[in-house]
Amino acid sequence: MPQSDAIKRSPAQQAALNRFLGEVERRAFRMAEIATRNPDEALDVVQDAMLVLVRNYGDRSEADWRPLFHRILQSRINDWYRRRAVRAKVLVVRQWFGGGDGDELPDPIDTAPAPRGEPGEEVDNQRSGAAIIAALKTLPRRQQQAFMLRAWEGLDVAATAHAMGCSEGSVKTHYFRATRALQRQLEVFRP
Amino acid sequence: MNCTPDTLVDEVSAALDDSVEHLDARTLARLSHARRTALAQKVERPWRAWLGAAACASMLVVLVWPQPQTVSTINTAVLESDLELLEDLDMLTWLSAQKLLKDGTS
């Protein structure tokens, strides 16, 4: 059984970590929530990312924490997608062999996009920002990641590529497509 | 109104900033709890466990490892056992012959 030691850090270092996590936690939660569309899952993803950062990279310099945290967070989001895909396949197989009664499959009504409502109401929603976030949620995962890291977190192409674990060319492609998709979605209701 | 990429980025960023400013109290409390948990966790040092396991394994290997035997020692042992077997066989053959002789004469 692996031995455990309490993390020995100076109070200043511990305070710096606390400050850093406090700065990024809300935005990390929003990114995870947009990706998973589930607040509880998003909290789990963010907590995992925090645990890994503190455990494995807490001793690094403060300048390293931000890119590392984004990399870990995106990796956790990708893991979440993989686990969900595996669960879906298992459920399909169980249904195929008659093992499940279908109750465990998500209700299509629950997973359907929210109703758009009246056109006037839609414009109001758009102005309030809810429509923008709803539009972000409709983007494919990699486009979401590229757009939020570049546009919201302000990472450059190289840092975004590091966080996403892909090439800079892929980041540019995902970002371009995300921008086009969002423009199309949000311009429909523009005055 | 034309939606350029710059205005789009500004608009989306503003909407996201606004959304994180208005997170509900329950979510904020859970995030705070997650941060405290992360900072209070104990670090695992699996290399220490591996180091201990490696030391134990090394000692075990040293204790259990058979002593090296030279070829001559092995050959001698084999030859000795073979000779004993041959002697036993000779003895048995002689005994059988004696028995046959005895049976023949009687």
C-alpha cells in the first residue's frame, strides 16, 4: 500500500495555490458545465482537476499552474466524454440482449434542447446572454474548447493547443468553425 | 447589426463573465469545498512503496537464489548416483542368477 505524507508546503505556497484555484474555479466550472451540460458532473470534473493540479504540480512555479490546470481540465472533460460514450454503448448492448428495460436510457425529452419560445422572447434571451451560452452548448466539444480557451481565457494558439493536446493547426480549424457556427446562430435574431 | 468575429468574442466573453458572477450559492459552496479538499489532500509517494518492495524482493532473491554449482560438482553427483544404481542392478542380477541356479539344482 502506498505510503502517504501530508503535503509539506510553506504557508505562502499554500496560500498562493488557494488564491489561484479561487481565481479559476468559477470559470472552470462554467467551461465544464457547458461541456457536460450537467452542474454535478461539472463540479466533479473541476474537483478532479484541482486534485491533480495540487497533488502533481503544486510544487511548480505559479506561472506554470494556469496552463497545467487548463490542460488537466480539458483532459478531464475528454475523459468524461469517453466514459459517457462507453456507458451509452453498454446500455445499447444491454438493450440489444434484452438485459435492460430501457429505463436507464436518458429520456429524449430531458435531453432535447430547451424550447425556443416566442421570437420576441428569444431576442430577449439572446440579449441576456442565456442564448449565447445555449449556443455554446450546441457546439461540438473540440470547438467549444478551442473557442472558450482562445476567446474567453485569452490563451494564444500554442497554449490552447497544449491545453487541448492537439496541433496548433487543429486549434485554428476548431476556432474558425466555432466562430462561424456561433455567428450563424446568433445573427438569426439580431435586429 | 453586423456580427464580426471581434464583436462576437466580446459578446460571448461578456455573457460568460456575467454567468460566472451570478453562480448560485450552492455551486459556490461546493466549489469552495472542492478547493479545500484539493489543498488538504495527502500526497501519495508511490515511489517509496516501490522502493520498499524492490528492497524486499532483492533480499528474497539473495536468500532464495540457489548456490551456483560447478559443472564438475554436478557431474560428480550424477556419476555417483549412477554408480550406486549400477551396483544395485548388478546386485539384483546376481541375486536373480543365484536364485535361478538354486531352483535349477533343486
